[in-house]
Amino acid sequence: MDHYDSQQTNDYMQPEEDWDRDLLLDPAWEKQQRKTFTAWCNSHLRKAGTQIENIEEDFRDGLKLMLLLEVISGERLAKPERGKMRVHKISNVNKALDFIASKGVKLVSIGAEEIVDGNVKMTLGMIWTIILRFAIQDISVEETSAKEGLLLWCQRKTAPYKNVNIQNFHISWKDGLGFCALIHRHRPELIDYGKLRKDDPLTNLNTAFDVAEKYLDIPKMLDAEDIVGTARPDEKAIMTYVSSFYHAFSGAQKAETAANRICKVLAVNQENEQLMEDYEKLASDLLEWIRRTIPWLENRAPENTMHAMQQKLEDFRDYRRLHKPPKVQEKCQLEINFNTLQTKLRLSNRPAFMPSEGRMVSDINNAWGCLEQAEKGYEEWLLNEIRRLERLDHLAEKFRQKASIHEAWTDGKEAMLRQKDYETATLSEIKALLKKHEAFESDLAAHQDRVEQIAAIAQELNELDYYDSPSVNARCQKICDQWDNLGALTQKRREALERTEKLLETIDQLYLEYAKRAAPFNNWMEGAMEDLQDTFIVHTIEEIQGLTTAHEQFKATLPDADKERLAILGIHNEVSKIVQTYHVNMAGTNPYTTITPQEINGKWDHVRQLVPRRDQALTEEHARQQHNERLRKQFGAQANVIGPWIQTKMEEIGRISIEMHGTLEDQLSHLRQYEKSIVNYKPKIDQLEGDHQLIQEALIFDNKHTNYTMEHIRVGWEQLLTTIARTINEVENQILTRDAKGISQEQMNEFRASFNHFDRDHSGTLGPEEFKACLISLGYDIGNDPQKKTGTMDTDDFRACLISMGYNMGEAEFARIMSIVDPNRLGVVTFQAFIDFMSRETADTDTADQVMASFKILAGDKNYITVDELRRELPADQAEYCIARMAPYSGPDAVPGALDYMSFSTALYGESDL
């Protein structure tokens, strides 16, 4: 018998489960148990944020053992001892063993001292006892023991899979197909089982272990090589591993089964409740429909018109054909639903359904009987009433038809006859109105017979006592009265038309004569107004004098024009006298012309007003031309002095910028004195601006006295100020560069002389080709190719130039150098960029590697640095600057809070992103 064992009241441990110390003498089995039990413990300990590395060492103080039991049981153990002495460790282990014993596990020959001493056999035995109690004991399939239940579960799950025959927990699992089958049975999307081969156990086992770890949260407890390389794998290790699969899959299956059961019960209950609601609603709707329908069927009130009675009959037929059949179906369906509901309630052990008061099936049958009783006799009564009204409606319809035709014909006739359209009509329109009136008189006589027929039908309806006789009589009387009135209006209109025709013939002759004389006179006035208002643009005294002479000739023709105007107005006055004498309403206008006397007088008055305005405009323009000439001469005299002065100063500044007299400080002092003299010239520019404003206000656009415009002067002045300021700035930057980089005055002069020599266009910049030549002149061997005078330096030329200076010209390095000398990609190199580049080549500067090495010293030769080290070694503000910008260090030797000073150092010099 073993030295220690765990006995349970139930039989989850069979005899073959007894712990055999002798088996531990097999190194392969011990290795498998170490690996499996360690992985099993870590799968629970990681929930508490920790793990073990060596199973017999890490449990010696009892702390992680107690933590493991708390995690897997969900209970709190006694407070552990935190001391480091052996007595403290033994106390902690005893607390763990006592907790295991409290769960019904009898521990034999397992003492705390052996665990504290790191006894591998005892430690593995204790862990196996814990696994049995907390991972395997509760597995039960069809009342079997834990081991048999787990084995039966595996057999059932793997039964459909070929080449899988699970008979035990050792050699049945060596080919790995058993593990793969368990995963595929529950999660078929994770493994392509069809591609697995029984003769490739390593691939099968690795596939199952990797998938379980990645997707099922089951840690890798064994290596495939351990199982394949052992004749009989350790049974306890395999059982531990398989139990993890059981718990991973059985939990989801139980939850699904429980959810399905609840859903099924709720679905039955919801279905029954829906049937109850449907019955109540259907019964309520049907009873409400019966309540509304019965009073309608019992109504026997007769109608006065055939249409109304026919509509009642049609409504009744719609009721029988459309409305009642669906209700019959609803009544039948209601009874079926009621019986079905009662059956379902009885089968599902629910109480019988009792409808609301008044909605029982018997209540609905009683209401339905009342409905059918009301239907009897309703259709027969409708037919009798229709036959009674048919004869009266025939006569009434005939009266209405003839009356409507007559009224439609007379509609608007009285208004037409009362019209006084002849008062505003022309002569031709009056003749047309007379023809139209004669046709109307013939039509009026033809309608006499219809009026007599309407009166006869109305008399017959009165004799037959028609219910609507008052309205028929009123309509007939209205038609007769209207007929008499139409006859009187017709005669009156004929007399008015004939009288108006004679007057308009006389007026038409006068209109024609007026039109013949008014048209040419109106054209003359419009031409005169256009000429008098025509704008003119002149630039000389001679042009304005020519316009004045033409205007005087026009004024001499005005007296004759006034006589013609008076004669035309006399014709119009004669027409007005005829209109006043005979009271003719002349709403229309002269048909031969649109020109009115008012228009003629208005245009004549306008011409008379425009003449003196034209005189004044010509006089003012003459004076303005004299003033403009004086302004041109005044501006030209000043511009011809200022323009050359600006050009001269620009040339002098250009010479100063390329000459090298004295030190840079002497050149800076000279340039600032020169700048002051230029600024003192500003009042003359302002004075010229004032003269230019006067010219613009006078709208003068050309000036023959000078070739300079104000825009030329402004641009030249701005360029002058910009050039002197830029030149001063360049000298200041050269001083800064010289002092910062330690360049001697002789070197600076050499750089300046070389730059000026190749700046052939004196633009202050070098093209790529000029830059290459300049570097050669300073001692850089660019190459032996003949210099190309294209004004540019291609990529290969510049790379060769830099290689000759000692640079390692990879593509990235070449791009970096180009970005230094021409950061904006303009194709030119300024003197300042040239100086910066040359100073960088000759001066000693810090590098990213030097800063990185300094940080490594502060970090104690580590690959990372901590916040405390930065704050201890650097000033406060600079330490916080580094802390805020350094990225976390992620190397394999990283510790919490470690910062990456290497990437920070390269970012300081633009070699990476900060």
C-alpha cells in the first residue's frame, strides 16, 4: 500500500487511482506529472496574477499553495504567516492541508514538513489529491465514478471519429487523435479533422494543444514529444489534461441545456397568453360590430329619392356579400381558438381560461341570433320603396335635365348683354360685335320651345304631388323670368352698337392723320435726346472743342421743331372735342400709333432741359482736361528722379553684399548705416504716393511725361527695403555661425569669395551645378566629368560630390544631405545654407550615439532607465521633459516603469519620431 492516499466517502477514486510511489521512480512519468501539474496550477494561479516555476520549490513556504486552494475553491483560508522561518512555512502548509481535509479528503502520510523540505514525491502526490478533489470528483456520467464518468464522456464524444478508440487514460491518447476529436466535436471550426493522420502523432498532439491554449483557455500541460516518446504515458497527467477539456466544454453545454429548458417553458406560456389576448380582442371586436350593425338593420325610415333608396339596397348587399362573411369566419375561428386554448392549457398543467364577463362563447351566440333576426324583412322593404319612387323620379329627372340644359345655355348671357364693351372698342371691333349680336338673336328664338316644355313638366309634377314640388316651381319661375329679361336686354344692346359705330368712323380718320405726323417727329426727338445724353471721353483740348461746335449747330434747329409739335397736338385736340360732345368713352388708344401727346410734350421738355446741361458738361470737361495735364507733368517730374535712385541703391547693396572689406562686424555696421539713409528717403516716396492718388482720383490712365508707374516705384521700394534687411540678416547669421562653429574669419572669407565667384547672376543663391563647382573650388573632389552648364545638378552628380567628401552615399543618406542644403526643394542653395553645411563639415558636434552613451552611464549600463534615475541625475525641469517624452521600454529585460532612452536619443537628432 502507498505511504499516503486520499480516501473519499464516495467512490470517485478506484483502486487503480491509488498513489504508487514506485511509479515516481520512472523519470519519464515524473517529468510528465511535473509539467502537467505545474500547468494545471498555473491555469488557476494566473487568475490571482501569479504563477509557479518549480512545483516542489514554489509551494515550500505554503503561500502559493494557500492561494491556489482559495482560487479553485472560491473560499477564504486562514490568514497566512508572512515570516521566512521554517516554523512559519510549516504553519502555512498545515493550513492548506487542513483545508483539503475539511473537504472530505483523508490525507495519509502527507506531512507539512515533507512539503516544506521540497520532497518531490510528496508534493506531486498532494497536487494530484487536489486535482482529484476539485477537478475530477464532480464528474459523473450515468451514476459512474469520477474516473469512469470521465472515460465514458470521452468515449461518447469521440465515438463518431475514425481511428479513435478511448479505452484508458494512457496509450489511447498517444496518437493525439483523441484530443483533436474532443475539440472538433465541440468546436468544429477550430480543427480540420479530415486532414489529420494517425501515423503523425506529433502533429496531432501539437495541433490539439495549441488550439486548446489559444481558443479554449486550456494551458499547455504536456509536450507532444513527452507523450510520443513514452511507452505508456502517465495516467494522472493525461487525466488532469482531459479533465480540463471536460470542464471547458461541459460548462457551456449545461448552460445551453438550462437556457433551452427555460426558453421552452416561457415559449409555451407566451403562446398561451397570446392566444388569450387574441380571443379577448377577437370577441370584443365581434361583439362591437354586432352592436353597431343591429340598429342599422332595424331602421325603416324611407328616403325621398331613388338614389338614396338604391344606395341603401347596395349597402345591404355589401353587408351580406362583403362585411358579414368575414364576421361569420371570425365567429367560427373564435370558437376554434377557444377550444384549442383550453386543450393546450390542460396539456401544460395550466388552469382553464375564463374569458371576461360578457365575452363567453354563449354571449357571442346570443348576440349573433339578434343580428340575424334584424336582417329579416329589411331587403323586401327596400325593394318596395324603390318601386314607389321610380315613377316620380322619372318625371323629376326629365325636368332637371331640360332645366339644366336651358340654364347652361343662359349662363352668362345676361352679363354678356349688359356689357358695355362697345364703349372702349375700335371701329373694327364694333362691326364684329354687331355681327355677333345678330347671331345671338337667331339662337335666342330657337330656345323658345324648350322653355315651354319645362313649364309643362313642372305643372305635371305639381298635379302628382311630388315631394320636392316647391323647389321645382321656384326653378321654373326663375327660368321664365330670366327669359323675359333676355329679350329686353337684346333689343337695348342692338341700339347702342349701331350708335357707337357712326361716331368711331369719324374718330378713325383723325387718328390716322395724327399717326402719320407724330412718328417722324418722335424719332427726331429721341435721336436728339440720345445725342445730348451721350457720354464722351476726351483726352485733349481739340477733342472737346469739336464737340462744342456740333452742339451749337443742333440748337439752331429747335424753333422749326416746335412749330411741328404744335400742329400735331391740334389734331389730337379735335378728337377730344368729339369725345366730349357725344360722350364717347375712349378707353382705347390710337390704333395707328402708340405715341401720345403727353409723350411728345414730355420728350420736348426733356430736350429743352438737356441743352443747357450739355453746355455745362462741355465747359466742365474743358477745364478738367487742363487740370489733368498739370497733374501728369507734376507726377512725371518726381517719378523720373525716384525711379533711377532706387535702381542705383539696389546695385550698390548688391556690390556691398559680395564685397569682403573688413570683418563681418564692419560689414554689418556699414549695412545698418546704409539702411538708415534709405529709410530717410521715405518722405519722398510718400509725396509721390500723394501725387499718384490725385491722378487716380482724376481717372488719368496714361502719362506721356514718364515711363515709371506708381506700381513700379512701390515694387522697387519694397525690394530695396527687403534686400537691405535680408543682407543685414545674412551677415548676422554668418556671425552666429562663425561664433557657434568656431570658423575663423579667414575661412569665412574663403567661403564668401568662393560663393560669390560662382554666383554669376548675383542672385545671392547657387544652382545645383554652381554649388558643385563651388565645392570643388574648396577642395572637394566631385569627379572628372566636364561641368554641364544646365543650371541644375542631377541626383547622381550631387551624390558623387558628397562621396568625394567622405560621405557614405546610400539612398537614405543622400536624401538627408539634400534636405539639409535645400530643405524646401527649391533647386537652389543660399549662402546661409552653404555656410551651415560647411560649418557642419568642419565643426565638432554632438551626435545621437554620444547622447545615448551618456544615458547608458546614468542608467548603470542598463538598456533602459527609470523615472527615479532621471530625477536623481538630471535637473528637475529636464528630468520631467525626458519622462514626458520617453516611450516605455519593451525589451526582454524590461521592468515596470522602464523608459526607452535609445529611441529618445535618436529622435532628438531627427533620426526617428519623438
